[in-house]
Amino acid sequence: MKPIYALLKTVFPSATWNLSTGKKNIYLTFDDGPLPGITPFVLETLKQYNAKATFFCVGENVQRNEDLFRRVIEEGHAAGNHTFSHLNGWKTSTPAYLADVEACRKLVPSALFRPPYGKLRPAQYKALMKKYRIVMWNVLSRDYDSNVSAERCLENVIENAGNGSIIVFHDNYKSEKSLRYVLPRVLEHFSGKGFGFGKIKGE
């Protein structure tokens, strides 16, 4: 694990960073949707491999795309709270941040939460742990980074993921080009090695 993740794990020790089980499972997660065009692509690609995933949804996008959010649930995936307006916790007061999370909760009734950018103040973390399972990750695909090629993004996931890994992808337009290249290849690679793809459950 890279030093920054080791540090964050000491700051947020009760957050979920991976999910090692007795089975060969990988946990694909998608942040920022649901959005037309890209979220349907994700759903259709997952279906080809009988894979389940966890979608950390932005409340504004759920509000605009209710049918698409419903499809995520109907197809057997898990949904989590990603704030209503994609707030950076470091730049937002704790009362304002918690109010934004609550606004999303009205649209995404889930016990799962992931902070946008992975950024939380200690007070926000402490308050949210009372209501949510805070889900972080141990593999960041960097599909959103225009300086990282789709090929390198794929290598990053394949080289770093293993049993119990929680991988972050994004079903947003900024990440679309890389995601369309990487996702089917990740599913093919790990399926070929006998891995399943599970959704994360609330606790």
C-alpha cells in the first residue's frame, strides 16, 4: 500500500479499505453517477460477466436521473451515498457537509458512504461513522486523470488488485474514455483468474 493510504488508514481506522474473504472476490466501485451514456455502459458491461458492483451516487445526479438510479438497484447492484453535491470535506464546514450527506440520503437510502476525493475532516468522519459504513479503497484506477493513459490505467488496476480489493472507477464523463477501455479488460482478466465480483454490504 502506498504511504498516503497507510497514513489515511491510521486517521480513519474504522473505514473499510478492503474486504478479504475466503472467496476470490474483487469489489468494483463507481463514483459520481448515475449519468446517461456512461452508467448504462457500466451496467451492460457488468452484466456480460455476471458481475455486481457498488455505485457511490451523487444526490444531484440521482435527482436528475431517477430511472437510471432505479435501474442500478433493479439489476442487483449496491448503492452508496457520495454526498448530494460532491463536496470536498476539507473545504466544507462539518455542519454543511453533514447536511449535504443527509440530502443525498433522502434519495439514496443506504448505509454505505464514500467521501468525494476521499477527503474528510476528523469531525465529519466521527459523525458519519455513527450512521454509515465508510468505504474507501486500496486500488485507485485514476481513470479520471487525463495524464494517465487508458493503457496505464489498466496496468495500474491489474498490477495492484487482488483478493478483497476495493477498486475505484468513476461513471462520469471525465473518466469515460479510459473507463470504456479499462472496465471490460479488467472484468475479462480477473474472471479468467477465477475471481468473482461482489457488491459491498452495509453493516
